[in-house]
Amino acid sequence: MPIIGTDVFYWFQKFLGLTAALCFFIWAANAGARRAFLNLVERLDNARKARVILLALAAFSVWTFLLPILRHKAFQSHTLELGILTNVSWNFLQGKGFYDPVMHVQNYLGDHWQPVLALMAPVFWFWRNAAALIVIQSLGLVAGGIMVYRLSQKILSQRSWAILVAAMYFLSAPMHAINRFDFHPEFLAVPLIVAGYSMAYRKLWWKAFFCFAALWLVKEDMAIVAAAIGSQFVLCAKESRRFGILMITGSAFVLGVVIFVLMPLFLDHATPTHLARYANLGTSWPEIFKKILLKPHFVLFEMVGHRAFWQGLKNMILPFLGLPLLSPASFWSAIVLAWLPHALSSYAPQRELAGQYAAAFLPILTIGSAHAIKKLLEANGGVFRVVGAWLRQTTAWPLLAVVISQWSFTVSRYFSPIDPARLDVLNELVRLVPKEGTVCAQSDLGPHLAFRQELTQFPDISQAQFIALDINGNKWPLSDEEYGQRVQNLETDHFYELLYNKEGARLYRKIAGTGADGKTSNKE
């Protein structure tokens, strides 16, 4: 019997979306249905509307953000990234800096500039569980949605339109792409960017600056996002031009210091992770810059010649009904400049804006949609006049139905069903591993065996006292054939003994007396 709740959300979204689409078509085709619906809405006073909004938002938030925790409990989270970032944060609390045992990296900041992990690490003093990071991520996304709603009310001056914008945020594919991802500090870009826009809207420039500048601590490429947002304020109005220039220059300086000074200082292997993502353009920054400047046609082909580029474009435009395309030109500068580093990457998930890569674009596109709706509502001439007149007459409700209906086609399953009996077996396996032992774990077991000095991912067994495997689980980074061969080698290995073997869950222990490298034995 599958665990309760694993697939309910998936089918619920399909039912809700298709029902909303059917209601919309009935509403559009029948004048009586339109009058009845609008009369029903008008009967609700503002207090009742507010209560309905809050209850719906609370119910949706609790259910949606409970799903990643259920996925983790169902052993469908992974060592990369959740296991790595849990151990890096834990080692920071233990006074070992940003040590990453999984990838054998002495300082994780050399791979990714994410000092913000130090601010999240204290949560493990209160709850020693990798799921704590998932909870923080979910709370951050909920906070971002609430701030989007409040800012949209100020921009559009109508609660119904603010509801629509908030619904676009919560139902959008980018939001769920971030929420489905195990964990990555880039989620912090969502509340920080919305908070920055909110402060700028109120002309609280220094508070806005600190909100956007906080992006510099989230990840190295977030400085590019901050500079892109600065370009928007340069183009927006004279009163914000100085603020925009400050954001651009500050972000450019920070990016240069981080990329060319701090990260190389902490790096303990040959090729930086961020540089390897642009191997299609060159093997060093001077070579990459030279190719961009001297061979722009080659760079352009590198961008548009891959399916992942168009997938990323679709992931930005479709979830917001194309509204960001109607945003003021200043929003174009923020979107295009922030997107360019991802579009040039040779890493397909980055080009597609999959998972955490959507974090910076979710708030920019959502707020851009709010400004586009305002532009349509205020249009008195030109090509937008007819659409604007229709929107003013109908309010946001038909568009809300469209948003919900397209949601049914953009959000996929959060995780696969799993038998509760299998969960019991995997939990028993985890309990058998000593908390202080060095462990090599399969990808889906790694996050559950974190909080230890040494944790590696199978097949890296060189330093492992224990090896935890899930034969029926995620075998990444090995193929099925490679994985089967490695397990077969363990069966004939004279240095490890099998302690536990039940329904595909296996635990091996290094035999006393064998060397640290597993290749020698004092008994021989």
C-alpha cells in the first residue's frame, strides 16, 4: 500500500485545474453565469474576502510545503545537495569551517560562495535533522508569496488583482521547481528580492539596498542578479538612477572579489565548479571573455542552438501567461541580464532554469506581471485598449481560472509512491549505523545519515567504516550496470562483512584489522 499523500496532490491539482478551466469556459460563454458569479463576489464584504483568502492561502501553503518533508521521509531526498549542505552546515557548528566530506572539499566556499549557510546552521542546535533545511526553505517561499500579495495590493490598488498575482506566484511552475528541489540557499533570493522591491516602491532606498545586497551572501552568481535589478532602476526614473548605479557598481565589485580572489583562495582542486559550467566557451575566464567579444555569432548559436534554451524561455513566460512580456522596459533589463549567465551555461538544468535556478526569476517575473496588469488596466489607447477594457469589466476572476487551469499542466509529481513496509526497513537500517562512524551511503540514504565527520556517497568507500545501500533506490551517479558490479564486488570483498540485508536494504561493516584504505589487513 503506497504511503498516504504521495500522489493525492498530483491528482488534486489535475482535478482542480481542469474544473477551473471548465468553469472559465462556462463563464465566458454564458452572460447569466457571469452575472451570477459577479453577484456572489459582490455579496462578500471585505472582511469575509480577507478571511477566505487567508484560509485558502494557509491551507495551500501547509499542504504544498508539507510535500517536500514527506518526500524526505520517504527516502527520496538526495546526498547532492541536501546531504552535502546539511553536513557543511553541521561542520561549521563544530568549528570545522565549511568542510564538505562528501566531495572531499576542505572549504565549500571554494566551490560555491554561500556564507549564508552559517546563518542557517544554528537551526541544528534545536532540531538535528536534515528536514530542518527543507522547512526553512518552505517558510522562505511562503514569506515571499505573502510579500508578493502585499506589494501587489499597493501596485494595483485592488484586492482581487492582488489575489491573482499571489495565485500566479503560488501556482507557478518555477515556485514548485524550487520547492521540489531538496534544498539550496538560492531560495533566499525570493523573499530578499520581493522585500527589496517593496522598500524601493516606498522609496526607502537604503533598506532596499541592504535587501538586494544580501543576495551577495547567497551565491556567487546572485551578484549578477543584483546588478541586473540595478539596471532596472537606472532605466526606471531619475529619482532611482543613483540607487541603480550604486547597485550595479557594488555588485560588480563584489562579483569580481568573490570570483577572482575569495573563491580561488578557498579552492582545493583544479577546476572551479562555476567555471566548469561554461566549458563550451573556454577553460579560463580570459578565454571565455575573449570568445564572447570576438565570436558573438558562436556564442549566440551556443545559446539558441540547444533545446534547453527554449525550455528555459518557456519556463519563464508560460507560467505567468506571458504577462512579463508586457512589463515596462526596465523589467526586461532585469530579466535578460539575470538570465544571460544561465543561457550561456553548458549545464542543461541551469539553461532550463530547473530547480533552484528559477529562484531569482520567480519574484522578478511575478512583480513584472503585476506591473503588466496595471499597464493593461490603465490602457486607454493603442493595442492594449481592448484587453484593458475587458479586464476592467471582468475583474481578476476569469484570469484566476486560467492560472489554476494551466497549473494542472505545469506542476508534476513531487515524489513517487512508496510502500510503508519498505520505509520501516530503511529506517531500521539508518538506526543500525552508529552516529560517530564514518559512512559511505547511497544517494537516497545520505541525508538521513548526515551530522557526522565523514560521509561519502557510494561508490566512494575508501574511508568508510560502514556502507549503507538501498538496492531499490536511486543509484546516481552510477548506471544500473555499474551499480550492480560494485555491489557484486562488495559481496566478494574480504574487508567488509554484511550486517543487515532485508528487502534490498544492506549495511556492510569494515572488518576489524583492515587498513584505512580497505586494501590491507593485519590478519594477512
